Amino acid sequence: MARYVTVGSISHDPRLPFKGNLAGLLDHAAHMLRRAAHYGADIVSFPETYPHLVLDGKPADLAEPVSGPTITRVAAEARKNGLHVIMPLYTSENGRVYNSSVLISPKGDVIGVYHKMHPTIGEIESGITPGTQPSVFRTAFGKVGLAICFDLNFPDAMRGLADNGAEIIFFSSAYRGGLQLQIWAFELGVYIVSAILAELGRIVDQSGSVLAESTYEELAARRINLDRRLLHMDYNWDKMDAMLEKYGAGISFDYFTREACYAVASERDDLTVDDLIREFGLEERRAYWQRSNKVRADALAALKD
């Protein structure tokens, strides 16, 4: 069935306007969450280590437990505005310091905490402990994966999120990511939402298309359908007419012929993309790659016989 969710990100550099003023920055964050709620957003993300950027000190001096004052304040705003919120900051846990993202529910509860798997060399030398697990969390609307900045360069972090079922990856960062966001979105077949310490935060769909991009306006928001799948045209292309004949406008297609792919989505409450895949014998891209590799392996094995 159609699963529409409105995603949002806040992208700007708070260091100059809020230098030394954490309370003022959190007031500004609360203002932006109210704006996002007026847009109809269901979930909003902030940039990497957002509140701690405006304070002087080493990560160990700035880190807070997840139950500390910053997340307590943000959780209250999430509850007030009925939003999921992703707030990145330095966290302390069992005597260790992490570069983390905290996912908060619309009730103000902490759903989960992700520790950056790939801190930079400088971060590790400054005392940041690397995380070890690509983290995916279940929300009311779907599965959310979290990534932070330098993670974007490493397949174990990004592919690990898709392997764990992420439908949307929220990328909180100090750098823009740019083309990498589009490459990973297409490669993994997921939506990616970036929140960065500058302009040009992005919302990217499974085809790698940029749906929204922040400029002078800090907030980027877009309504997306999670019941949408990117398929290769091979062995799927000739089944579109039969799908349309039965379901008509109850399904939608987007074509990406340069990449030999198309996206199919359900627009009905009584039909899912998985239903379509089963009914019409569609082959998902990952299954197609696996089948292609098996056929190749069989052909090479036959040469040895």
C-alpha cells in the first residue's frame, strides 16, 4: 500500500551566529522544528554534532549521556511538534566518547542511538571511539538508517544499512556529500536525506534523482512514497502493460532509461509493491545480480569439466 511520509532536514552552519550560545541554538532548532511541522514533516534531521559545534572544547569535554540536557530539550520539542527528530551530538557511554546520532520519537522517547562507524583520523586521535554497527531503527512509517559524514566513503557502513533493511538513510554531515549521495541512493535503492553544515542539504530518491535541495532556506522537505521499488528493465519491462491493465492509476511508474531501470510504486491502500512483485513475477535488482553471478559461475565451472 502507498506509504507516504514527509521527510525533512535542517542544513546550516550555526557556529558564527550562535558561537558560545547553546541555549540560543536550541531555541533556533525548536523554531525550525515548528516550521517543519507546519510543512507536514514526519521526521527531521540536523547536521553532525550540531549543538556541540557552538561550544569550545574537546569532544570528551562536550560529550553528554543520551539522557543529558540537550536530548531532553530536543525530546520535549519532538513531543510538542509530533515529529521524529534526529539530533547528532557527542555522547558519552561507559567512559567512551562517540560521534552519535540520536533518533527521537514523536512521544519524546529515544528510539535508538547510532555511533559513527568511521570517524576521521583526526577524530579518533582526539578521543572519538568508532562505532561498530550500521544501525537501522523501526519507526511508525518504516525503517530508518543513520549515517554520519565520513561514513559515506565506506561500503560496510552504507551497504550495511541497506542489508539491515533501511528504506531511508539520514546522513548528518559536515560536508555536502554531493554526487556520493546520488550514487549510494541508486546503488542501494533507498532514499537518502542529508543534513549538513552548509547550504545544499538534499533529499534523493532511489534513482539518484534530487527531489529537494536547501539553499538560503535551511529546511528541505518532501513527501515520498516508501512503497516504491527500483527494478532493472531486464525481465521486468514486458510486464508493465499487464500491471497497468489490472491496476491502472493504482500504481505509478518512473522511468530511468539511461540506467536501464524503472521505479514502480503502489498508490492503493489494498496493494503493496511486494504484492505486485509476487503477482507478476517481478525480479528485484539484487536478486537479478545474484542470478547473473550464478549463471556466470556456472558457465565458468562448465569450462573446467
